[in-house]
Amino acid sequence: MWFKHLHLYRLHDAPELSSDALASALQEHAAKPLGNADARRLGWTAPAGRMGGGQLVHEIQSHRLLSALRQERLLPASVVKEEVDELVADIEASESRKVTRKEKTAFKEQVTENLLPRAFVRSQKIDLWWDTKGQMIGINASSRTRAEDILDLLRETLGSLKVTPLSSQTLPIRAMTTWLGDVASRPADLQLGDQVELKAKGDDGVLRARQVDLDSDEIQQLLESGRQASKLAISLEGRLSFVLHDDLALKSLRFGDALIEEADHADDGDDALARLETDFILMALALSTDIPRLIEWLGGETQREPAAQ
């Protein structure tokens, strides 16, 4: 159950809720099958699936694991357009007149409503890590938009939720560019990977490089020309590796071999639920140690006031 991506948020004045109280609140907003007229729906689901007996919250050593289920009907715009065009053509031929834009809009709504119940449903489970002691939330989502959707669901579930995206005193793009261009500036336990994205000022576009030596002369020349690192693959002494983005998102997370081996050797008796909880707490403890270290490298955390929510 190891996370692949991480969008991080700082909690402010978080409500003190027991696991049981939280589970009850989540149950009120649990995922339900899509109705015929529903285009999409988002609700809470059991992180362990059926093997967890429907348990919506797993809490271990002050770390909580929650999961949301996003369901969406797939109705290609091209299919709707084809149906609308056919309907418009029939009317224009039979009534010898042009169909108005307002009528086309109404036809589109009608066609969508008729086709929606027959559309395929795509489901996606999105996991959330809640460090109640560290007052941090991390969401395993591929995009910031998806992460914000889960926060909105949690806010609706709890009644209020004051969070801000985790941010640092030194902008990540500035720190990454410095680390890339100056070996001496790199923290002792930071190692560069083999991926980078370099942005240029103006309209010169973005340069992406994979499986390259980031200390090569070519990369240094690009930095000297004014490009800045907006994404950079780094690792923390083999414990954790990821691609750091300029918005402080961590993508393509990979956990060190020693941690994976520890999970593999855990005495879970081939119990799938126990294995999930073992994986989760090992991952959570690693993240709660290494994320503060990353923020320290970035000059410390920026104190931000949350908007009223």
C-alpha cells in the first residue's frame, strides 16, 4: 500500500476526534454506487477493502489511514456530439430550418442525460495519511486537483477543516537549481537522481531529461543559460527517493530496500490486513521523519494563515 505520490498540507487547529468518532463521521459520507443520473461521486471507502470488514479508519501510533473512492461515468464528448449532430440534421431536414444554438445546448443536455446510465464507470481509490501528532496530511494523488477534492470531502465530513499547502521559506525551484548547480550546497545525505525538468524564462519552453548525469557539463551549461530546475529527482541516503516538484509535491515515491525488507520480514502470519497496517506504519514513520528534514533543507516551513473554512 506504499504511496506513489504525495501532496502535503499543514493542519491548523485540527479538531480532536477519536478514531471511533471519525469513523462515524466518515460513514455518513461513505461511497455509494452511482445512480443512473450521476456523472460522478466521491465518498469514503475501506482502505483494506473487504478484508478489513468495512473499517474506514486505521490508526496506528497517531497515524491515520483513510481512503476515498472516486467514481465517474465515462461519456466521451465525441459520442455526445455525434448524437447531437444527427438529431440536428434530422430536424433541419424535416422542418427546413436551422437549429438555434439554444436548441443545440438543450439537445446536448438531453443526449447526455439519456446516455449517462449506459456509460462505463471508472473507479479510483485515493489514500490519505493523517499524522495527528505532526499535524500534517498527505494525499496519494497524481494531481493537486484530485488532492483538493479529497480535502473538500474531508472538510464536508468534519464540518470544517483548516489546512494550507505545506510551503517552505526557500522556494523549491530556487533550492533545486542551487543543488543542481553547486555540489557544495547539497545537504550531506541528499543525493541527486537521474531526472530533471528545466524551465527557461520567457517562451523558450521546458526541457525534460531522464536517465542522465545531472552533474554533466550539458546540464551545467543549461543552468548557466538561465534555466531553473522545476522538477528534480533526489533521494535521502537510500531511505526514500522521489521527484520533487516546484509546488513541493513529491512524485514517483520509492521507499528504500531496507524498509521494504523490514515490511517483508514482519510477523503478520500471512494476514493481509496486518500486512497493510504494517506497510502503512513503516511508510508513515519514514515520511514523518524525512519530510521535516526536506523542509529544513528548504529553509524551514513558511507559517501561513488558513482562510476561513
